[in-house]
Amino acid sequence: MKFHKPSKIQAISLPMIMTPPYKDLIAQAHNGSGKTTCFVLGMLSRVDPKLQRPQALCICPTRELSIQNMEVLLKMGKYTGISSECAVPIESGNNDRSRSRPPISAQVVIGTPGTIKRLMSQKKLGVADMKVLVFDEADHMLAKDGFQDDSLRIMKDIQRFNSHCQVLLFSATFDEAVKNFVSKVVKDYNQLFVKKEDLSLESLKQYKVNLPDELAKIQVVRDRILELGENIGQIIIFVNTKHSAKMLHQSLVDLGYEFSYQLTFLPEGFDQQQVNLVINYDLPVKFENRSEPHYEVYLHRIGRAGRFGRKGAVFNFIMTDHDLMIMRKIESYFNSPVAEIPSWNSEEDFTVALKAAGLL
């Protein structure tokens, strides 16, 4: 899997996870730091191959992230003989079939909270032998407006049968409300939070692009970034709503742009190892206060490029005075001025920017 040495979070957290007395762990580090490897190895290390019952459970906020984590597990556990199963909503939407299915015998289970809770209530997923419980994207899993109720129910049901089950919470972001809540529900734990000053993205070049209107945003995506980006690898475009994502996609199709790669709508939890370029079509703001940037989400997004020292570029679109205010707050918060593209309509300016990022 092309590992040469552990990342910082791997070097620190793996001994915490795998060494008795198996304390709980709350761990936060930016995207691309190797969090998935940590909890996958943690789950695999605790399984007794002779015991054909569920012993490790990983809960994810989305179906896509569950499938992605299962792919990592299958690669890392290829020669262990450890069995696994992905418990996610059926694409057809008919989940009543779970009642007629046999009980799960796989030793590692990865799935979404609704499906996991249903399988437990139907006695299809036994938890008496559970040794490790992982919450991936734990900020979403334990947020009040996320999956907090389901997550707590699953945790409590497992602890009723096995009070020694190790709980591992991994996330790229943890706001203060979630941190405070987690500290109340998880006892006797280790914690690992990467300091803001450690979240340096030296291999990334960040840019801001001032645009007159929505049409100009689409034109820049189509005629500048995507056209140049065809030769530099994968691109992720972040918008703040699914509706906006569909509108952008349809606008690009209507304008006649022929995609030479598959355009996919990606959930926040989706992880790409080879992303070279990130576009913040909309800057991230906090749901409860749209005048305040969501700094952790911004870092989470741009951290998808330039992973493990690879080159990457980020383009932030600025259209309104509100956008400009949000961008200035982001620059001030991270104490990192963001370079400005001189002209949004200049192919030369974007070429220069991508060359400076080492992508052309």
C-alpha cells in the first residue's frame, strides 16, 4: 500500500489503540493524515480469528464513506483471514429484507448508524463480543444536529453487554460543543488534537478569485480551471448545497462542456487520495451564523489536496461583499494571506497560478 513510514497521527495513536489496557481515544487530525489506517489497524489487531462473531464495529455518517472504509479494510486485512461485512442502506430503499437475513457472523462490521441500529434491534448484529467501537467523522456522528441520538443508543447497547469495549473517535474537525459532549460520554480516554499551528499545508497554493456574478463562476470553472485541470489530475468542487451542485453540473452540461472524466457528487466524508485541485465554489460558513466562516471545514476541504507533501492548489471564489468578509476572516484566523488571481477572465493568470503550485 506504499507505506514507508507512519504519519504523525499514526505514530502517536497506534500505540495508544493497540496497547493494554485499551483506553478510549479521541483523535483529530486533518484530511490525508492517515486516520483511516489508524482505526482499521486497530480493529484488525483486536479480532480473534477463531471467534466467528462480530468483534469490531465502525460507524460512518454516509453509505459512501462506509464503502470506502471497507475497501481500506479489505486491502489491509487481505492476508489475515478476518471476515468483514458492510452494513449500509440498500440502494433500492427496501431495507425490510434485513429481517429475513441470517445473523451477521463477520468479525468486523462497517456501516451507517440507522442500518446498524436496526440490525441490533432485530438481533441480527450481536454485540456481546464487541471489543472495538469506532466512530469515523465523529464530529458529525456526535453532533446534536447529526447522528447523536443513534450513536449514543448504539454505544449504550454495546456497553450493556461489554463495558470494556474500546471506543475510538476519529475526525478531521471537532468544534467545542462536540468536544464538550464527547468528554461527558467517553470515560478514561486518551486524546490527540493536532494544534492549529501544526495544520500547515506547505505543499498547497491557495488563491482567491474575484468574480462579478454566478455566470462568471461557471465560466471560470469551465473555461479556465477544468480545461487546464484535465492534465493535472483530479478536481473536487465544493458548493454548500446539493441543489447548487446539481445546478452547476447542469449549467456546465448546457454550456457544451464535454467531461473527459466522470463528474461525481461527493459527500463531505468522501476521501480521495490523488486530488490535486480544490475549488471552493462557495466558502464554508457556520449553519447557525452565516457571517462566521467554518474554519475547520475550510481546512478539511483544502486538506484534500496536497496530501502527504504532494503538490496541490485551492481556488476560492469571491463574488459578494459577504464572500470577501468571510475570506478575510479565514486569512486572519490562519494568519495566512491568500494570493489573488489578477483577472478572473485571464487564462494566462490561471496558468501562472497552477505553475506556481507545481501542477503545470
